[in-house]
Amino acid sequence: MGALLLATAALVAGYTLGRIRPGTRAFDWASDTIDRPEVTRSTVRWWLCEAVFAVAVARLFIVEPRRTAHEWRHRNDPLPPLGTAPVFDPDWAAKRAGKEADHG
């Protein structure tokens, strides 16, 4: 009976944490707070935000270590070169009219 009660309590706790999402709420709070002009390195709120960000980065390395490490290594890479610009034929209307006459 004790195991059943423990399993039920674990399911209820997991469901509740999944619904309120405390990690997402903490990250959103930190992201909103750190952008305020009155929050500087000399304030306690700045250091609390940095702790939340450190936990978020640690979570990424725990949950998806290979992908996070790859993204972290390549975060400052230059953008790939753009493709060549399309070249437009100045005589496209005449060529189109010729194709329509052949098929029409």
C-alpha cells in the first residue's frame, strides 16, 4: 500500500511541476529582469539572474550534451556565403509568347 501511495504522490508531483513549469517561469523572469536599466552587476537581482542562466545552460549540457556542445562551439562562426543572384533575361516576354504559341 505504501508503494502505491508513493507512486501516486510521484505522479501528482510530476504532473503539477509539468503544468506550472517552474524552470520556464524562472528563465522568463530572469530574461525580463536583466534587461531593465536599474539592474546592474552591483545589484542582487543581476546575480540572481546570472544564477538562473547558469542553471539553464547546465540543463542544456545535461539534457542534450552533444548538440549543445556543437552549438556552443559554432555560435560565432561567420554566416555561409550567399548564393549567386539570379540573372533575368531581358527578352523573357518574347520567349514566353513563343512558347505559348507552340502549346496553344
